[in-house]
Amino acid sequence: MLEITDLVHSYGSHRVLGGVSFSVAEGELVSVVGPSGCGKSTLLRSVAGLIRPSGGRITLGGEPVERTPDNLAIVFQDYSRSLFPWMSAANNVALPLRRKGMDRRRRREAAMTALEQVGLADAGGKFPWEMSGGMQQRVSIARALAYRPSLLLMDEPFGSVDAQTREDLEDLVLNVCAHHGITILLITHDIDESVYVGDRVIVLTRSPTRVAADLEIGLGRSRDQIATRQLDAFVRLRAEVGRLVRGGHTTTPASVLEKH
Ligand SMILES: Nc1ncnc2c1ncn2[C@@H]1O[C@H](COP(=O)(O)OP(=O)(O)O)[C@@H](O)[C@H]1O
Ligand SMILES: [Mg+2]
């Protein structure tokens, strides 16, 4: 559904993206991992139509992305700036639904359902400043879910929460992808996380950035924070992605990586 071909972007004379190509199929959860500053957010903003890349081609459902597509939702890392402080959780979640032409009652219902899905059934009346960071990020995820996007973009969404919350939110995202059939592109600099959540992991090089590897993860959809991370296949993939992020070359032929 998403096709990125030879994406190039420069800020002034600084070439950040040096020809990035990969595609995402409907219903897939693809993680993109790469070193800090390699252009992950630039890539995501290009897909979201928030910046116009210097070159290359992005299509979503066959249509070139020229401005922000309607069927898209984004979750950013900085939850403290992504919710309106003067609105309750339920109103934050319901707000974008106005664009869908839903009436007040239906917006409210959809917001409450989404809050329930992220484990915040009782927090609809709370304001952002009454909630922990993890809860605020759950509200951001609920807002994205309520909108029922065909593509959900997440830019290091768990980078600012504590370790326990991070694990809970990773599992929440796996759940969402499995049960709501949403296609997700999740950006992270965390190697373990990229393997834990991904059906596929796209590893980026340093700038000018290209795709170093496109790995099929093949761990199935039902993952467990403790058991999955102990699997030989997980340990091998994590080591492989780590090597690639540090600038090494893939040592394991794709055929071997795809087998387990
Ligand atoms: N608006 C901008 N103007 C100039 N340089 C930018 C801008 N946004 C990002 N950069 C630079 O481009 C590079 C890639 O940034 P970014 O896409 O945010 O990387 P990442 O998300 O992988 O950390 C960095 O060197 C950053 O300083
Ligand atoms: Mg970034």
C-alpha cells in the first residue's frame, strides 16, 4: 500500500536521505531503525506529506503523496506537545473526527471506544496534566485509532516513557495491528524494539541514508516480552540488526534469516 522509491532529501547542502526505497504491504507492521540523525523523522515527514522531499517518489494506495493524506494518522515521540492541555482526554481523541463529518454523539462514542482499547476506559474526563507520560501517549494512540487510519505512522513513540510503560505500549501496538488491520510504520532507534514489534525491519545506514537491509522477522504475531526476547531467532536477529546499524554488512544470507 505504501511504496517509497529512491527518496532523496537535502537540507541546504546537507544530503540526509541518499535514495531510500522500500514498500509496505497492507496490514503489515514495519519498523524502521537507524542511527540518530540519519533522517528517520525526515523520512516519516515525507511519507506524511509534511515536507516535500528533494527527489524520489512516494505513493500511498497507488496515489502520489503530495500533501497530508486523509487516511493517515501520526503518533509523535513528544506526547507533551501532541495533546491540547485545555481539553480532556476524550475531547482530544474526538477532535480529529470532526473532519470525518461525524456528529457530536458519534465522536464521543468513538473516543470512548478507543480509550477503552488502550486501557483508559475511566480516564476520558482527565486532562493531560493529570496523567502520566505513558497515559498521555496512550491517549495519542487512542486518538490515532479512533480516526481509523489506513496507515499509522509512529515516530519513536515510546522514546520518552519508562521501561515498563514502553513494554506495555509495544504490546498495545502489536495488538492494534493484529486486531484492527491497520498498517503501521514505526520508527525507532532502538534495535531490540525494532525486532520485537516488526513483521519486517528496515535498517537504515548513516547519511546520506539508504536501506542497509530489509529483514523478514518471522516471529509470528503473538509475542511475549520475556519469552520472545529469549528465542534464538530473536537474539540472532537483534545481533544482525545491531551490526547493520553500526555500519557493518549483513553476514547472514537473507534465505537463512527468513527461515526461522
Ligand atoms: N528542518 C531542518 N532543517 C535543517 N536540518 C534539519 C532539519 N530537520 C532535520 N535536520 C537535520 O537532518 C538530519 C536528519 O534529521 P532527522 O530526520 O530528524 O533524523 P532522525 O530522526 O533519524 O534522528 C539531522 O542532521 C538534522 O540535524
Ligand atoms: Mg527523529
